[in-house]
Amino acid sequence: MGTKRSVLTDEKGLPLAVVLSGANTHDIKLLEETLDHIVVVRPEPDEKYPQNLCLDAGYTGREDALEQRNYIPHIRPRGEEKKELERNPDFRARRWVVEVTHSFFNRFRKLLVRYEKKATNYMALIQFACAVIVWRKLIPVHL
């Protein structure tokens, strides 16, 4: 019984939305559901403060779903960030923020292997892990 979690994070790596599905589900099928499950009240985007959404090449072709939700999609082809890093050493890949958040989830041993039969129980553990991740990001213990 494999489970996949689709996570949407902000630019600091704080989880904003989590959706569970079967392990054989492609990420692109979870895009709209993940965007619809954001737990933070989203401010209205305007010209001064547009809302951008950075995605990898797996989401190519879904720009219309993002524009319907008032996001400006930034979908980078494979290898473009690596080429940009070679040209500009100060370049910082934005995808890394999401990978760090996934790494934080994997540090919770209870979530590494799913033993819960009910999806609601597993989702509760995921949401608790999100709360702990936010807590640790906002209130640093090690100074």
C-alpha cells in the first residue's frame, strides 16, 4: 500500500497544502487538488504583488489551470537551472526549497513507512508533521 504526498510550499519552505494519493499517481494529476487545499488564506493577487508558482518540467501543459487560479506559472525545462548555475554562480535554484521540505517529512520516522490502514489517520500525522515543520522554521531552537 504505497502512498504519495503532493506538497505545496512557499518560498521559505513552509508547507501550505498537502494531498495524499496512491503511489502510482502522477504529480500532474494532483496539481489542481493541491492548489485547492491551501490552508492559509491567500491574498488577492494584483499587479504590485503577483503570485508566482514555480514548477518543474513535469507540469508542462497545465498553465491554463494555474492561470484560472490567478497564478503566474514558471515551468522550467529540465537542466535549465543547472545551466543557469554554470553561467551565474550566485543563482539559487527555487526547486531546492521543496526538496528540503520533503527531507523534513522524511525525518519523521512514523511517516517514512506507512503503517496506518486508514488514510485519515495517516493524513492527521502528515498535518501534525506540517505543524512541527512550521514551528521549527518560525521559532529556531539552535542559535
